[in-house]
Amino acid sequence: MSVAANKARLISSTRELAAQWALTKDSWRDVKCLEFERKYMEQLVSNVEAAMEVIDQLDKLVSKIRSDCE
């Protein structure tokens, strides 16, 4: 599987998780919900965004390596 395909899969999975979280928040509205969102969901989104930058760098590096080896 290519770097770009893995990136697309990660984006898709993160969007699906965010959609499911939105549905969960409709019925879970208390302090623990807010705590969970701040502690886990916001951190997850931040980590995924950072991972996207690294994946882009890896994709460029892999492309350069392939080009250099041809």
C-alpha cells in the first residue's frame, strides 16, 4: 500500500470517528463528555494533523528515492 493510500485511509478513519463522536455527543452531555472530548478527541485530531505533515514529507522522500533509483 502506498504512502498516499495510507494517508487517505487515515483521513477517512478520522472523519468516520469524528462523525461517530458527534452522534455520541447528542446523547452524552455532561462534564465527563467534555472531559473526554478535551482529553482524547482534541488530542487525536491534533496528532492526526501532525501525522499528515509527516506523511506528506515521507511521500516526497519516497518519490525522490524512486526517482533517484531509476
